[in-house]
Amino acid sequence: MKSSILAIVVAMLTTVADGYLDYRGLLSRAEANATCQDAGRLGLACSSCNEIGRCLCNSDGSNCTITGYQPCPAGRICKQGRCVVGSICTPEKPPEFLCSSPGMFPDPYDCKAYYFCAPCDGTVLKAVRVACGEDLATGTKYGYNPATYVCSNRLTNGECTTLPIPVCKRPFEMGVVGGNSNLYYTCLNVTVGNQMTSTLYPYQDACELGRRYNVATGTCA
């Protein structure tokens, strides 16, 4: 992610604490030139997760700026230049999911997906994102359940209503993931290149087989 990318707080999440922001409460504002390429004839583009603006560019499409920010109505988020029904935003370029240990972990942004971490080439762990399906007979959609390691959470209207992991408020916050005491997360600052930012992200890990994470001590026992 380029260092010029800006982050804007999403209104539906109160994620500011002591100057820190949770990454899932942010929408990356891509460079205006790239964002405005897909703005359409009206030139409308998302300036943040819950704000819409209008692109002003040179005739050749360069030197774009997004101006005239207007908030989307309550219960709506900005997506691809439109205010659509929704409450949870996903950044355009979230941090790469890092596998600290083998296993299955929920996608921090999307309750309908999980990551499967397994060795690649014998030693290096590789993350593979897997999306939950739906019941073909009824059309019912399901979310991933970290406690059972399967997509068993029936979704209301097929959409996520909560984040799989609580919002990070401070660095080094730790907790159990989704009621599964074998899994835990640690809130750490996101780095862009070699630059540490004030943005937080919940990195996940798993205790060794048979051990459980102790929130009080911050260790597996």
C-alpha cells in the first residue's frame, strides 16, 4: 500500500482511542487519479466509507481531486461511487493476512470467510482465503464459526451484522477469537513499508494443540 493512502474514520464504528484507529473502521482513500477512473459520467466517487464526493480532473484524467464531500444517509455506506444499504465497510487494501501458525482463522473483515493456513514448500505457511457457501435448497447463507471451524452461523438477510473480532482500541490488546480459547488475537500497529502507523489490526495466532489461551496472563496453558 502506498504511503500516500489516507485513512478516514467510519461513522458507524467508534474506533478512536488514545490516537489509535482500528483498520477495519477505515476505508483506504486510494490516490484520486485511480479512484476517479471508475467514477462514471457523473464523476461520483467515495471519499471515505460513509462519504461521497465528486471528481474534478484535467481533460486527460490526471491531477484529480475529490471535492464536495457529503455523508451518506443513515444505514448506508459508500461503495463504488454510490450510497448503498450496509453498515460494515471493508478497506480497499487491507493488510495481508499473516499466518503465525497452521490452522483456520476468521477473516477479520468478513464473517462469511476464513483463512486456512498450511505449510507451503514444506516450511513456509501460506494463507488461503475461503468463502462460506449457502444452502442451495433454501438459499440460506452462513457465516464462519471459529468455535466449530465450519460455516454454521445462519446470517440475517445473508449479511454480516458484527465483526468477527472486536474492534482494536489500543496496541497489544489481546483476546480469544470467537469463543474458541485455542485461538487468540493481538492488536498491533500496521506498518506501511518501513513506517509504523497509528492504525491497529488484529493479528491472529493459535495455541499448541491441547492448550488454551488465558486472557489474564496473555499466554497459552
